[in-house]
Amino acid sequence: MGKLRTELMTINMGPQHPSTHGVIRFIIDTDGEVIHRCEPDVGYLHRSIEKITEHLSWQGIVPFTDRVDYLCAMNSNWAYVMAVEKMIAVEVPRRAEFIRVMVGELNRISSHMIAIGTTDMDMGAFTPFIQLLREREYINDLLEMVSGARLTYNYLSIGGVNYDIPRNWLFKVEEFLNHFDPAMEQMNRLCTYNRIFINRMANLAPISKELAFDYNLVGPNLRGSGVKSDVRRDQPYSVYSELDFEIPVGEGFGGEVGDCYDRFMVRILEVRESIKILRQCIKMMPEGPIQAKVKNTIKPPEGHFYSRSETPRGDTGYFIESSGGTSPYRLKIRSGSFTGISITPAISKGILIADLVAVIGSLDIVAPELDR
Amino acid sequence: MNRKPRLSFKAYFGQIVSGVQTMFEGMSISLASTFLKVQTVEYPDVDISSRESLRQSTYKGNMAGMPENYRGILKVDLDICTACLICMKACPIDCIAITNVKCDKRKFNGKSGKAAVQTRAATRFDIDIGKCMFCGLCVIPCPTGAIAHSKIFEMNRGSLAELVERFVTPEQAAKHEARALEIETEEAEKKAAKAKTDAEAKAKVEPKGEA
Amino acid sequence: MIIELLTSVGIPELAAKFIFAGAVGFLAINFIAVYAGVVSVIERKVAAKMQSRVGPNRVGPGGWLQWLADGIKLMLKEDIHPHGADHFLFNMAPFLIVCGVAGAFAVLPWGPAHAIAADLNVGILYFISITSLVVVGILMAGWSSNNKWALIGGMRAAAQIVSYEIPVAMGLLPAIMIVGSLQVSALTESQGFMPWDWTAFDNPFALLGFLVFLTGSVAESNRAPFDLPEAESELVAGFFTEYSGFRFACFTLGEFAATWAIGAITTAVYLGGGQLPPSMAGMIPLSIGLFVLKTMSVVFLLMWFRWTLPRFRIDQMMDFSWKYLLPLSLVAFFGQAIYILISWDSPAMQTIVSHLLALAVLGVIFLFAGRVAYNIKIQLIPINTLSTEIGPLERAGKIAPPPAVVEEVETAEEGA
């Protein structure tokens, strides 16, 4: 009788798989359920947004940035708009800046809620996801009141915001925060503090500081590894320098520093910080114009410009090469999801298939932002 | 596989106790939700654009009917449209198509209270709502407020051709074109007359100069 | 009884037995089909309520006929065999699962203690062993589908069900020791109507055994938080990924029928079955109603688990079985033995312990109700008390917004 031959099993996880959140494909080699190799395969949602922008007017690019990261369209708008404002040297009115901070933080909360909820759902808890979506609807309502749309807002314009906030909107935000603060804590008690959940997430796929720097992780993923890095604090843009907020970092809430639970908890703590920022903004909101004077057809000077901003998925950069025309010569988007997914081969050796789902969830990868 | 550290007795019982505790807590929360009203707006049954019907339904969110600046499909008020093509140029995806002809000069106040002068009329104002992404970029620069978002969001049509909203009827277009032709001929006549008078004037002046 | 009736008419005994078995089987399968349909709607309604949704509400009054529509749809669907599948095993697997669960219905009581199709003297043993047939079906389905996800699901199921057999069997031991019989009717008859007469609250060890049995049963029926074989976010749909049409319906049928089997056996063994107070003895419809009520409460508990808890990981699930449930069930077993030794001659002690335990459980329920009330209060914080309007001029930012309308709310922050 010959020797029993064994071999690794290669499985395609995706492009259509319930837990890859969009169309991402992972090629995994497994020994039973233990993963030996995991290779992400991206590009299934490539819509060549960067190329399309080369034929658009500067203002006309803004609705396309909505679609780059649909979970935080306001922050995507903001990142792009800041780059153009830097180019044409426009000063944004103070009221517009505060409105931007408020809608940006509201959108950060709603984006983190999706990240938290989908991770819960990947762990098999369906109820927290739906209940978080219920709370998110209130944010969608609030953003709909200011912008008129529920997902792709196109609210920020070059040099300000498109519409002023409605009467009583600030009250509504405060009312929402009063409701949401305990409700979020309730959601945490429902799933985040659950022993089964902690056991699944803690000590799983820890990312050390060095590894995080090597792979250029940004945003909550980097902060989960215990690095205090936040563009809002490191290179304060807008009015963030006037606001008082903490930068939560992973401290080993469940086990090791930088594990999945830390990355998960950092998002929850960030939601609390956003609530704090929103409460300050409601108090500090000034009167005044909402739009700086910008020509209808913008013709920026030649040269290249880069702006960074902190979106829910981390440091998002817009690099613009301008040839002085009415549309960019080249526009490059630097997104947090791409570096997030590139670390998966390094941290998913020797974990289980069920763990890979948790890792993807904790890295908060959004497929359209990945492929642009 | 990661090797697991051996659990101490305290940790072992801690796991059991915290497991039972958190399960208890989670189950109390999910049971609490069963006593609350559902939050779904049963859309075709509830008219979500009216505040009253929303209030009567189970909905308890922030929405009081549709917000005033909801971005539904575009509508054009041709009475105040000056066919200036600004919206067409602003559209990032070219879903607006306008052709214009000359018309009688007309002065009026637009929706934002700004004075506007109309010199041209649209003979074709088509919006392809199959392409439109409701970004609102055409509405912002409009000088008179002629193009605006409606609150209509139900836009299913029978065929692709019906997806193109044609705001100028063929009769209107024909009328404008006929009028434009008249204006053009008038202008041509005027021009000719002016040229004639100019020539006459010149002719009158020239002999003087010669003389 | 029915067999005797048939033989008295002149039918040979063997034929009479077959007729009886056929009739019972027919009834059981039909009951399973209808129950699975109705409970699938109930489960979806419960899940919807827990998630602030509406749930199925289109077919029939309040959506309660949804299961008919689902059933008809599944029957009319094409039965797809994947390329390279092992056809014989692929065809057989779903029916084996239904057989395994339906077989358990032979020993389930239906209210009064003796209303059992086959009151075997090893009823509990039969129940434990016949439900193991399910694992064969699941393994077959996973293997024969020629799908890697299905295979992983099948292997997970095998590991899970085999290892949870032990806590389930051990969890039933305290009850068996108290009564001294493996017969389901005897186990039911030894209990009374009031909670302190139930086996579950007989003593702390019986309660522990009850909890271990319930947890193990959840795992054995592949329901969340132990739904690893069909973990939809990990394995797409696990072992029935490739199934469609009626064969798929069989899997769901088996799964829902298992919830009834668990509920019924828990009720019969631990929660007093359909026992009525002595004054009302003999009222069979009432007894059936009580039994169904208790069974459905257990089924609701299973749904409640499913829609609250996150899923275990495969190694944690094995840990949970071998490191937690098995030692606990051993504690229950030995503790019960010692308790019986101590309290053998003192009925007073038995009475006091069971009453105190019932009281303690009542206290826990009150504590729980308090938490529920607190959580309801949090959700009731109002959110939509102010109206918001924006005019077309304001919207374009053309004029400054008018001052906020004060509606019985402090306006200190506005415009500050």
C-alpha cells in the first residue's frame, strides 16, 4: 500500500461570497480549515474613475468622488475638494468649514456603523447589524435634510458647501446624539462585549507596529496597532485644530495589541469621539456665508498638488497633476482600503477560514474604494 | 494553528461567568426590541412624501415627509428658461441636451429674485434620466432657477426611449423655430435696411467729402 | 390500543403493526411539513421583531401563509445536480436527514404522559441514537456535492454532532437518575404541574443538567450560535450549498422539525410535560395545549439564541463541548448521585430545595425583566420632536437663514 498522498485545497473565496463585502476575491490554500496561503485578487469593481475624471470639469468630479467610497461620500468629497481649494488658493468661509466638519463626522459615524455591523454579521450575529442600520437611517435622514440625497450626497462644493443647513437642523443633530449615545452603548452590550464575540476576535491576526508601517496601513487599522496617527491631529485641516477630541488607539482591549478586536474597538471609540466633536460644533457654529467666490469655470495653475484627509478608512489622498486646463491631467486617489487588503497575506497564515472573515471585517475594506 | 495558553482556574470560571452574563445582557436587549414598534416604512403602502401619512405609520425617524431640497428627477420651467446652456455645460455626464434659437427679448425676475434677460429660446430640452445621477450640479449655476429637482423619485418607464424627458413639445419647437426665422428675416431686413441707410448716409457724406 | 382493535377485527398482528406504523408515519411527516412551514414564518416574524423590521407580510393575512408560497415555490423549482456530483448520495442525503428527525417523533409525547406513538422502555436512548442519523445525511450531502464549501460544512457538522452527542446524553442523566427509567412516559409522569414539581427544578444539579442538555441540543440541531456547518458568512451555505428545489426544502424541513423534537423532549423530560394539576386530571385537550405551549416556548428560546448570539469558531466550539459542557455535565451527574444519596430519606429537604430553586429562577426572571425594561427605555428616547423646513431661497444659500423657531426647547446653542 502506497503512502497516503495529501495536498492543499485551493478555494476561491469570492468574487461572490457573502462576507467579502463587495466583489473581492481571495484565493486561499487550505489544509482542512487552516489557511496556508491567502492571496487577494482585486479589480472586480474597477470603474476607472481616475481616468474618467480626466475629461470632467473640476466641479464635475465631485459627484464621482461620492462613488469612490460610497459609505463616506462626504469625506470623499472633502478630500477632493480640499485638493482643488489648495490649487486655486481659495479660503473657505468659517461657517462652511463647520458644516463640513459636522457632515463629515456624521458620515464617519455612519460609515463606522456599517463597518461594526458587517463585522458583527460576519461573526454570525445578524441582529446588531440590522439595529445599527436602523440607527444609521437617522443619520441618513439628517444628511438628506442638508444635501437632498441619502447616499451620494455631492454636498461639498469647491470653496464651500452647496446648500445651507436647514432651520432647526442643529437641534435635530443634538436630539439624534442624545438618542444615539446610549443606543450605541446598547449595541455594544448586545454584541461587542459578548464573550463569544471577544473570544473570536481577540488575539486574532495581530498586526505589530512595524508590520503596520511596512504595509503603510492608515486610519483605524493603524491606530488599532497602537500608533497615535490621525491626519486630523497631525496635519490639522479645516477647523479641527480648534476642536477638542482624543485619538483612540488599540491598547489590547481583548488580548494582544493590534488584534482584530483592537481594530474593531478603535472604530467604536472613534464613534464616541465623533459624537464629542459634533456636540462642540453645534455650540460653535457661526453665522455667515457658506460659499467662497469661485468662478464657474475653474482654471488652476499648472503643477501638482496633494491633499490628505482623514476619512473613516484612514488617510485618503488626492493627487492632482494639473496642466492648467479645465480638467485634471491626471488624478490619483490613494485609499486606505488598498493598503488594508494588501496586508491580508501577511497576517492570515495559519488562521482558520472563519478567522479570515473576521480579519476582512476588521480591516473594513470597501470594494469600490479598493479598485476606484 | 495558534497555540492557546493554558487557562488558569480563575480564567476558566471567569469565561463561564462572563459568557453567561453577556449572553443574558444580549438576550435582554433583543427581547426589548420585540416590544418596540417596527421602524420600517412600508413604502408603496405609505405615501412617504407626505408628512401626515408618515406620522400615522410606524416610522419614528427624522424624516418629516421628503425634505424640501430632495434631489428627485429634474424638471424644467420653460417659462423662465433662457436657454443659456449653463446647465448643459455643468453636467458632468452630458445627460442634458439643449438646442436654442433666437427669440424676442424679454426681461423678468428669476426664482432667486435675480433679473434675467432672455434672448434665446430652447427648441430642444432633453434630459436623459437614465443617465442622470441626480448630483444637482446643473441646478446650482442656473441663473433663473428654471431647472430644479422635483420630489419625484419613481421613474420607471416602459422603454429606453421614454427615459428621455423631452420638455419642449414639437409644436413649441416649431413655433420657436418659425419665430426665430421671422426674427432672423426681420433682423436681416433690419440689417439690410441699416446697411442701406448706412450706404445712403455714406453716399450722402461722400459726395460732400468730394466736394 | 389501535393494534388490539385491528387484531380483534381479524387482521393478522404483523399487518396490524404495519398499518399502525404507516398511519403514525403519515401523520408525523404531515405534522412535520405543516409545523416546519408555520414555524419558519414564526421564526421570521420573531427575527423581524427583534430587528425592528416587519417580516413577511404579503401572502395571506399578516403574511401567515408565506410558508405555503415558499413550499410551492421550492417544489416547482428545478432540481439541479452539480457537475461531478455523486448522484446516488446526493439524492439520498436530504431524505436521510428527514428520516433521522422524523424517526425521533416515534418517542415524542403529545401532551398526556402516555400519548406516545411508541412508548419504548429505552425511549431516551432511542431518541439520542436516531437523531445521530442526521450526521450521516449531512456528511453525505457535503461529500457528494462536489463543492469545497459543502465539504468543509459536512466535515464541520460531523465533528460537531459527534462531540455534542456526549453532553446531550450526559445532560439527560440527572433526570433519568431521579426517575430511574429511560421511558419517556415514566419521566413525564414523575413530574407535576407546578414548577417546583418539574425535574429541572428538582435540585441544582438537575438544573445544570437541563442547561447542558439544552445547549448541547442547540448544537446538535445545527442552529446558531452553533450553525457552523451552514455558516452563511463563512461557507456560503455550508453543506446544502448545491441543493435546490425540493431537496433543499427537505433540509429546512429537517432543521425545523429538529426544533420541535428538542422542545418536546425537553418539555417531557425536564419541564413537566403536559402534566395538569390533580384536580384537572384527564382533560386531554388542556394537557395537549399545555404541552404545545411549553414546547413552543423552548422553540422560541432557540430562535432567541439564534438572533442574539454571534457564531462560535470551529475550535472554540470543540473547546466548548469538551472543556466546558462535558465537565459541567459530569458535575451534574455526580452531584445528582450525591444529592440522591443525601436526600433519599428526607422528602422535606427535597421539597425545600425544589421550592427554593424555583424561587431563585423566578428571581432571575425578574432581574431579566428589569434589564429588558431598562433597554426599552433607552430605545424610547425621542428623536423626531422638531420640524425642519428649508425654503427654496435658503436652500441656495442666497439669503441668511431666519432664526430658529423656538418650540419649547432651549435655544442657547443655535446661532452661537
